[in-house]
Amino acid sequence: MKNQPELITLTNPRSSAAEAYRALRTNLTFAALDKPIETLVVTSAAPGEGKSTTLANLAVTMAQGEHRTVLVDADLRRPSLHKIFGLSNDQGLTTMFVEPETLQNPPLAETGVENLLLLPSGPLPPNPADLLGSRRMEEIITALVTRADIVLFDAPPIIAVTDAAVLGTKVDGVLLVIGSGRTRRDHAQRARELLERVHVRIVGAVLTNMPGDATIGGYYGV
């Protein structure tokens, strides 16, 4: 895999941004002391807030911390994780809905990062929310959990469609990505309300695209 510009945790691991992802990993670990997180959905309030890039870097950081990590592109409308890692999207999550044998042998792809495997979205279906809310999806999650310490899911923006809320009811928690200067306050509040309405466990929020602080960056040698 070629290092992609979105993966700051690989291209510049000493940067303050990469350190922020390591801090996020630590915060998630401590947030889960009472109830460990094995499955986590990452979503945003609206499009364009950096959820997929945030998730990809979090997955790399988890893997670098010696956690066996499976990254799943459950954004069955606009998948992007295969592009970030430079991989094919011919097979993936949707394949597991139509080919029974894939429960025992999921089409996981090597990312080039030790401890990190990717399950791309696969061919896009006409009914994403129905698939994510199905009994089969629960079986897929169970199959993936046996292969990893943590399974991370990318899901569409919560306000736009119901997918993230539906999938959120089947996992241990949801992490909400908020874009600095992009996410409207009322959208963030609406996203939280939609998740709470279906009793999803919100483990926290991540603020992206904050201006850099040169004084802090200097500490990390950047």
C-alpha cells in the first residue's frame, strides 16, 4: 500500500495530528473500562466532516497499539475507505450478505499496516438501511469480532439517512465526528437526539479540522 495523504498517522507519525489520534485511542480505552468496546461505529452529523479520514487514522493508530483491528466500510452509499488504502472494492461487506460461506471466510483485505485488515463495502446495494438492520448483519458482526480485538465501522452521516442509527443499535458504541467550522450547532444537536432516540451508546465526539498550534507542534518535532 502506498502511503495515502489522508493517513497522517502513517505519513507523519510524529506530527501533532498523529499524536491527537493516539490520544483518541487512549480516551476510548479509558471510556470503556466499565464496558469494553469491541465494536464501534464512527459517523458524522452531515457530509463533509471528515468521518472516514478520522476513522481510517484511528484504525491505523489502534493497529499500531497492537490491537488486532478490522475496519469495515459500512457506508453503503458513498464508500471511501478502499480509496484511502488504495484497495479494490469488488468484494466486501455486501458480499457477505449473499455468499453464506463468507461468514467463515470474510473477504478481508490486507492494508499494508500490521494488525489492520479492511472489509470494503463491496458492490452498492439498493437497500443499505435494510441490510444493516438485518439479522444477517448481526451474524456478520459476530464473525468479525472473533477475528479482532476491535471492529470499527464507517457509517453515513446520521442526519442524512438512518443507516448509522440502525447500525449503532447493534454495536458497543458510536463516535460522532464534528467538523470545526463546518458542522452547524443545530445539526450536531440533531445527530445526538437521533442516536439517543434509539438508545445508542454515544462514547464521545471528535472535533476535526482545528487550526494547528505551532507551539504544540514544535514539541513533536514538526
